Amino acid sequence: MAMHARDLIEEMVEERTNPLAAYLERVRNIMTAKKLSRKYGGSLLREVLSALGEIPAFPPAHLLWNASHKQMPLHCFIRMRHEPVFRIARLDVSPMKVTARVEYGANAKTETTTEELVLHRNHLLKFELMDRRTIGSE
């Protein structure tokens, strides 16, 4: 918990030094979260983000650790340009399976890692990782 608090404090200091950039990033994140929520539903999106946050050795997991908490707005988990970025490029949804293409890491397109993760529902109907692969630059 202390690690997350330190990260939040660092970001607050950063936002204070450049409020315009922080505001624009927040607006981008809100618009993207709304778009994803309209397309897939907020509860499904929250389930997917929560499942991604539980994957061991998944670098953006530290951003998604509390995605299951409904008090946290969905835009808090999307980071369009502020590093470390975390973007959902595509979701393919079926009742028992979701394929998510996510981009994370540096803001520069050549340095961004793109992964395709396949999540399926287990016997408790909770998403868990079935397959994971890194996508090369396209």
C-alpha cells in the first residue's frame, strides 16, 4: 500500500508542475473510458481490468490492482499518454471469453509493448488468463 501511495504522491507533484497537461490527459482518459463503457459495458470492462491486474508479471498490474472497487472511476485505470501508458486497443467479447489487445509502457509508439491476452471464465465465472502473447510492431 505504501508503494501505491508514493506513486500517487509523485503524480500529484507532477500534475502540480504542469496542470494543463494533467487536465488534458484526464480529459483523454475520461473520454476513452466512456467510449469503452458504452461499447462493452462498465461492469465487463471493470471485470477485465481486474483480471488483468491479477496476472503475475504483467507490468501494468500495479495500475489495475483496485479495478474491482466500484468507487474508483474507470478513467483512473486508463493512461493514454502519461507514462507508464496503459491503453486498451481492442476487446473481442463473447459470453465466456474475452480477447484484449492492450498497449503499455512508454508513450513512444516504437517503445510501447502490445500484448494480446485471452481471458476465459472459470467455474466461478471469474475471468482468468488462458493465453498471452506479445504482438510485434505492425
